[in-house]
Amino acid sequence: MPRNAHVLGVDACRTGWVGIALDAAGAVVAAYHAATIGPLVAAAECAAPLAAVAVDMPIGLPDEGLREADRLARAAAGPRWPSVFMAPVRAALDAEDYRAASAANRRLTGQGLSRQAYALRPKIIDVDRWLRTAGPRVVEAHPELSFAMMAGAPLRTRKTTWSGSGHRRDLLAAEGVHLDTDLGEPGDRAGYDDVLDAAAVAWTAHRVANGRARALPDPPETFGDGIPCAIWT
């Protein structure tokens, strides 16, 4: 990874997207917030070249069946497996409402679509469209798998609990990822857990940029959209 380059971890939040940038040494250098992902990444690119961007959102959607990435991620997440949503098929993403989306998903995968997964539809579409013109290398990551890699085992506490959030912040600090209490606008607009998740996938982006990350599956799958599909840790 070039010394002047940064990496970026991106997580969805209630007001859009939050990003945490790390420098070549893995230290936090900036936080970003935007309503859509394109301007957020563009703002980070203005500060420094991006060697990798890791996004906590499905990248690469199947035409039918379930993604192997999601199956493997659920197994790797241990007690936190419910935090890994099964990505919808592309036809479900194109459906006009939840009922139609769930029906399309059931027809093509044998499973309906959870309301939580359907609620991510605008964010999945945002990433899917931006990805076609993205400049830096972009990978999918999942914070719970990133934290499990840091800890050496899946975490047992939820990120929204006092113990869980403290544990995750300690894990980041042990890796040299120190988050200031005052992050400016991003800290005002994003939830505590969203910032922790963005920092966790930024840590994974740093591993990707330095060739130390692993892909689930390896090699990645490719569907009709031609986008390599894997969750990186």
C-alpha cells in the first residue's frame, strides 16, 4: 500500500452513510458523512488516493439461489450469525414493494425475504449503481466478521449493548484504530454503532490493501452482473 494512500470503511446509517479513513499505518485520519455513497467516497478521494474501500452492504447479487458468501459469513459469525442478512436476488431488488420482492426471492431461492433485508434496498441500489463507476478497489465486508478476526473468535455480545460497544472499541484500539469522541459532522449524524462498524470495515480495507485479507468464498463467486462476490476479512 503506498505511503500516501488511505483506505476507507463505509457503513450505512440512518441519515445516509458514514466513513472512516485510515492511513497507510492503519491510524484514523478522517471521518466522512454523506446522504449517498458516491459523494462520501469522492470526499475521501480528495484527501488522498484510496487503495481500497470496504463497504458493509451486499456487493454482487445472485440471479437465483443464495450467495455462498452469506452462508460462510453466517458460519463465521458464530453467535452473531443473525446480523448477517441473506442478500436478495436481483429480481427482488427490482420489485416495487416488499410483498413482490419476497415473492420473487422465494421463487428464485426457496426463501422469502426478511423485512430487515428489504429495508436495505435503497442502500443496496445506491452501492450497486455507484460501483459501476467507482475508481478504487471496492470490496464487501461485514463488521462482525472484522471484529471476530481482531478478537480471534466470534463476539458474543451485541454491538448495541454497553459491554458490546466497549469491547468493540477496545478491539479497534488494540489494532491502532483510535476513534476520537469528536468526529465533527459524521459523529453528529451517525450512531455510535455505525461509527464502530465503519472503523471495523476500514480495518479490513487496510488488510485488503496490504494483501493480508481473506475472501469468503475464495475465489469469489460471479453472477450475471459480473461483479466478484465475496465478504472480506
